[in-house]
Amino acid sequence: MLGRYVTRAVDAQSRWSKPLGDFNQRLLRAIFHPIRPIQNILNGTWLGHPLHAVVTDVPIGALTVSIVADLIGQPVVADVSMLVGVLAMVAAAVTGAADYAEVDGTARNRATVHSTLMVVSLLLYVVSLVIRSGNPPDRLVPILFAIVGYLILSLGATIGGDLVYLVGTHVNRHAWRGAGAKWIALDLGGLPDIPNGGPTKMKAGINELAIIRDGDRILAVHAQCAHAGGPLAEGVVTAEVIECPWHGSRFSMTDGHVVRGPAMYDQPAYEIRRAESGGWEVRRQAS
Ligand code: FES
């Protein structure tokens, strides 16, 4: 299976991709964290979908048109579509950088290889465009630059796809969690009752919840962050909004909606009531 060799080859780059990823991430966090609202726009928190995944379709389409136009002798179409493709690659790079700032471990190493390939491809396309702008009588050299750029772009796009499909980067961590209409007993974990304050981690069936309590007001969301699985029960709650300790996503404890990215998906929230047999029971809120 070809994909296995690509994965091995990408992981074999960790000697340089890990330190470069560390450096890139420190730099990107220094840029983006003071401007979180802009980072969240680039993440796609407002859209409920990763914006990078939307934008990347444009350069791949435009640059495919460009290479076909080059090969069939349509230079104007080739050059215009290449310009569109290069501008869209810059937009894809900016949205990708906002996401890349908040990935860890294997995903970050692979994202480093992915982004490095995309930057190399972009540079080749820029060189091709610059040569084309001089209207050379022979277009062989800029076409060769474009062909090599396209091959590298394709490899980079494959690795970018693997980041989602193989590693699960930016996949909703609750995609397979059923909504369910059943009330389930809350396991107090040996405590006499749900303690005031919190967040406190407690189990209900197979689900772990992060619960806060202020007297009769008890709110619960799933304890695994929708962004990358961070431990929400170890987060900080301010004004009924819980902040994930890993990358700072914030969710409303009342209904789970995402208040701040990088998460793009809402958090499952739960209703709590007294059980007739004593104790408490919970049910996932309708979204
Ligand atoms: S795991 Fe990334 S913000 Fe929670």
C-alpha cells in the first residue's frame, strides 16, 4: 500500500521536523495568541468547520487548470490561473498556520513536513510567475518550475489529508458519540454528593463529564475537549465558561457551544436531575 510508505517517509523526517516544528510553533503562538479572535476566524470557529480545508481546494483547482493550460498551449489561461492559485496558496498558508500553532506530537511533525513542502511549492510557483511576467519567447523553464511545484504540492496535499484521515487532526472528538435520550446514573466516584465549585470529573456510563456546581445550579459538559481531546475537567471555569488547559478553547457550560477556538465544534453538554432511586442522573442535551 503506497500510503504506508508515504507515512514512513514522513515520520522518518522527525530529526529535522521536530525541532523545526517546535520553533515554528513558538513563533506562531507568539504571533497568534495576542490576536486570538483573528486566529479563531482563521481556524474556522465561526464557521463550525476548519477554514483551511475550505481554502485549500482553490489553489489545487486553479493550479491544475494552469498546468493543463500550459500543456495544451493556452498561456494566458495558464498564467492567470497560476496567479489565482498562488494567491490562494498564501491564503491557505495563513489559515494553516493558525491551525498548526495548536497541534502536538506526531500531528505537529507531519504538519511541519506538510507546511515545508507547501512553502517550497509556493516558492517554485512564484519563480515561475516572475519568469512568465517577462513574456519569455520560450516558456519551457517556467513550465518546468510549475510542473515540479505541482508535484510537490500534490505530495504536500496528500500529507495534509493524512493529517486528518490518519491522525485525526481537527476531527470532532465527539463525532461518534450518540446523542441518546436515556437518563444514565451519575457515578459520584465515592463522593457523598456533587461537590460545589469544580470542575469535578465524574462518570456517567462510558462518558466522563466535567461538572460544576453552585448550590442547585449544576452544569456538565463532556470532559474530553472537542478540539484534540484535552482534559476539560482540569480546565478553569469563569462565568460558566470552561477553558481547556491544552490550547485554550472555551465552551459554555450551559449548552456546550464553543466560545473561543481553536476548537471549531461544540462540546456535548448534559442535563442533570435527581434520580428517583437517589443520587443523580444525566442525559445529553439536544444540540
Ligand atoms: S484539546 Fe485543544 S483546546 Fe482542548
